Amino acid sequence: MRIVLASNNAGKLAELQAMFAPLGCELVRQSDLGVPESPEPFRTFVENALAKARNAALHTGLPAIADDAGLCVDAFGGLPGVDTAYYATQFGYAKGDDNNVRALLEQMKGVTHRGAALVSTLVAVRSPEDPEPLIAMGRVVGQIAPEPVGSNGFGFDPIMWIAEFGKTFAQLPVEVKNAHSHRGRAAQAMVALMRERWLPR
């Protein structure tokens, strides 16, 4: 089964491709199929992911899966949340992972309570009108490290310190990170849902 991934992020594609391999699905990035990016006007991960999945399905005629993920910092009342990808732009930096990390560390200077959660919401639809989208969520709680450590992963991985491992996500081997990350947990739940609802028995 071919499924269009409603993302142009190469890192996300590589992560999800590995996680969905057990289903025998081929994930195709929407940009490879000429799909325009969907607006993301909503304030929750699930609404934005659903909009992206429906947009990709509409333009391709294929089942689609979308991920909306972000960092929710306790000291900031759960922000940046759905604005995570553009976080750095609020502070005069260009959009990008490195600038997001830089901006967050600057904003966290002097903040003692450094709890945060990485959240991933995956939504899959069989068609643009699918009345029963599959929704899977994954969440990992950690602390914002004082400086970036590690070279694996992307996004906020270098500053997301996970007590369970005593390391940042960027210090973990890829297969360990994928198994325990917010996206990994959401993908495991989504794989189970697809097996149960979409695949013939």
C-alpha cells in the first residue's frame, strides 16, 4: 500500500518509513507528488494533522498520513506547541532547527523549572472525506538541557534530556530513539490501528 506522507521533512520521512516498514507500506513524501502545503491555522496538533492529511489525500487520491508535532514547555504554559517549527522567527531568527534551539535556550536563561514534553500526533485518512480518521498520539517528558549535546536526530533532540536514559535524544542510537521518541510512540500506536482497521485479515 502506498501512503502519502503529508510532510516535506526528510528527517520525518526517514523516521516514519522505518517505523511503518512492518506493515509493508511505502511512504511517499507529498512534495514528490506535487502536493501543495496545507494551511495549519489550528491551535491543536490533532486539528492541524487532520487538515494536512485530508489535503494530501485530496491532491493524490491516496491514503494519507500526517504528523503534527511540537515542543510543549511547562514554564511557557505549553508553548511553543503548534508553533514549534517557526519558534525562532518570533525572535528575529530565520526558520530552522538550529535557530529554534538557540532561541529556546536564550528564552530559558534563568528559568529553573525546565520540564517539557515532545508531543506527536499522527492522523491517517483513507480519503479526503474519511469520516473515521485514525488518530495516534505519543508524548515524551523530559528536561530542557542547558546546551545542545549529541549529533543524532533533528529538531530539539540535542536539548531534550530524558531522565530514563540520562542523555539527550540526540545522544541515543537512532533505533533506540525511534523506539522511545514521541513520534516513535505515536507510530507504534498508528501501526496497531492500521493493522486493526485498514489491513485485510
